[in-house]
Amino acid sequence: MSNKALIDADRRHLIHPVVSYRAHEQRGVTVLESGKGAYLRDADGNVLLDAFAGLWCVNVGYGQESIVRAAAEQMTRLPYATGYFHFGSAPAIELAEKLVSLAPKSLTHVYFSLGGSDAVDAALRFITNYFNATGRPQKKQYISLERGYHGSSSVGAGLTALPAFHRGFDVPLPTQHYIPSPYAYRDPQGRDGQALIDASVAALEAKVEALGGPDHVAAFFCEPIQGSGGVIVPPKGWLKAMRDACRKLGILFVADEVITGFGRTGPLFACEAENVEPDLMTVAKGLTSGYAPMGAVLMSDEIYQGIADGDGGAVVGHGQTYSAHPVSAAIALEVIRLYQEGGLLANGQAQAPVFAAGLDALRSHPLVGDSRHRGLLGALELVADKEGKARFDASLQLSDKISAAAYRNQLIFRAFGDNILGFAPALCFTQDEFALMFERLKRTLDDVLDDVSVRAALRSAEGARKAA
């Protein structure tokens, strides 16, 4: 099909995730054609530097030939194997063992899903089963963070705390509750560091008490660093403090490492940085580096044994046709080898200071209010007034202007609707590619600053602050 025919067919038939359907029909699709390393090529021949790793996931970069070979070899040998009826396949079994050897020590069992959303959904089902099986059916309340993202399944979307995922979908459920994010830049009392950690712990304790105490609360879900909520980076020590608080309260602690796992924040898992041992952990994205669909729930032996012994050892009615898919597992094993033996994890750690310095240097730009980052996960927050931290009015549609300018400058990143720019470059990025990324990003910000309506918004926000 020609590019025009593809665009027309897309408008007629293909439903895209997380867009305004009418806006997409009007705009049309951008057809991506190929990728190599840190670069993508579209159907019009534009070569784009991808500073977002697809969707936070292509951690090893595009076109890794050893992954293609691993997939082809597994497809030739055994393209599918069910996990039902006590069947299995070598790649899935080996991958489960590998993940347990690399994950926090508390996690000894693995259930494979198709991605992050259904990993969260599976975790919720396992938790419900566990408390029912162990005689605590009243533990049904869940707590997560404001601005958190835990996928878009029918139940997990309620743990997610972003309006677009609630609107029209009848979530959150009455059992789903939120506490404030550890969002230092927007903290109403200006807290950071230990004060912000203490505030989060106090908020969790207060929420548990308000819900009837620990006997009624099942679990606290959190991302070590919030991704789709704007790359909210908590103070170091926050994750451990929240895990310790959950243990003290007697509720489960679930680390959602779908974005932060597999080298994104420096270590293989963000939990490693603070020696945190969760009760459950969800992963996806970097597990296969986006080369095939796969996610996983890792769980503690205590939870596994509780479920296994429930109802006298009856069948546990949770499963999916493509759970533990052998091709996805073979891909994941090769991806993990590239992280370790291929030097990608080490390269990501070596390049993290370059990434951090590039983001921080842009704090001086007239549009930038904040820079935050850990490892190769980072964000810039744009403001209409630096001193007052005033946001741009939504009617300006600044994120659309930024995305369009970035594309003209051959750069891909995430421009969130609240004017936070998210970055997640692949672990294969070189120093030269970071230099190019920040050159193009600076040009993009300058182009947006030249927009008459944007300059008017800056003047208006400054004037409003001075008049207040």
C-alpha cells in the first residue's frame, strides 16, 4: 500500500490507544517504517532520533540482530506452547528462573502476562485470591498515588489516577483510593527530601486508618518513579520508607516497575537502589524491549503458598492463552543477555550523568520551570512563569505545538497534556546522540518560544503574578 492508502485505511479502521478519535481522524497517522539503534524512519523518509524508546520500552534500541535471530530460531523450533494442562516450554521456564535470580530476594515466583496493564490486573486478582484463601476476605481496599499510572485494564485503570483513563469508564471503583504524590516541584508546602518522605508515610497511615484500618486494606501500589503522571521523581529513601510503612501496617507493597525496570533508572530494577523487597512486582516494556508482547508478575513465596493452599488446593482460575509465550520468552532472554553481557546496562549507567546535565542545562530556558531525572528517565516541566510556577492554560494546546516542533526538528519525546516533557532514551544512546538530542530539543523549545501566542501567555502570567 502507498503511504496515502495506509493513512486512509488507518482513518477508516484502526483504533489507536489514548487519543481523541476525532482529532486523530483529522490529523492522520504518522507511519513508521523502520528503526536502527536510536533512530526511526517514517514512510516519508524522515529520520527521527527517538528519545522516548518507543513507549518507554525499546531499551536496547532498534534492530538488534541477535534478538531477531533468537525469535526466528524459536519460531522455527516451537512457535507456540500453551501453559495450560501442565505444559510448558524451555524459554519460559528459563526466563522465570532468570528473573527470580535478578529480582529482589523476596520474589520467588513468576506469572507471565502479555504486557504491563494485564500484569497489574493479574496482581490484583492474585491479591484478592490470596486474602480470600487465607481467611481475610474483608481486605478489599487499595491505595495508590495521585498522578499514578497502572495501566488501562478494567480494574487497573482505577488504580491509575489520570482523568483520561477514568472519564467514561466508571472508575475508580469504590475500593480504590489515592494519596498525594511525592511531587517536590508542586508540593503545596514546599517540602522536599525527608520532609516529603515523612509526609507520604503519614498520608498512607492516615488513609489506611480512614478506610477502617489494616484489616480492610489489601495493598499499596506505586511506581518507584511515576511515568505517565509526569516523571515524578521522589526523594531517595522514599521507596524504602513506603515499603517499611506497608510492612508495619500489615498491607502488601506492590512495586510497579513496568517503566522503571530493566535499567531505565540505573540498576536493573529501581527497587535495587534502596534494597527494597516488595511483596509483588509488575514488569513489562524493557523485559522484551518492545520486540514482542510480554509482562510479568513476580510474587513472594508467602503469597504463592497462600493461593496454592486455598480451597484445599483447588484450581486457580487465572490464565491467558499467550501467557509464557515461548517466542516472547526467547526474546526476553536475549534482551537480558544484552543488558548484562552486551554492556547496555553499563552504558546506560555511564551515560546517565550526560543525560542529567543536558536536562539541567535547560533550566535556564524561558519555558522551563523544572528538570528532574534518575538514570535515563527524565522530564522537563514547562511553565508560563518561572517564579510563580504558573501553568500554561490548556486552551493554548502547548503540547501539540511542542510535538509538532519536535517532529520538524527530527526528535521524538513525550509531550504530556500538562506541558511536562518526558524522556526515556534507549540504553544504547551514545554521548554524540545525547549531544544531538539536546541540540534538537533546545531548537524545539526555541521554536515554541517564538510562537506569538506562547509569548503572550508568558507576559500574561508574569503580569498576573506581579498584580497579585
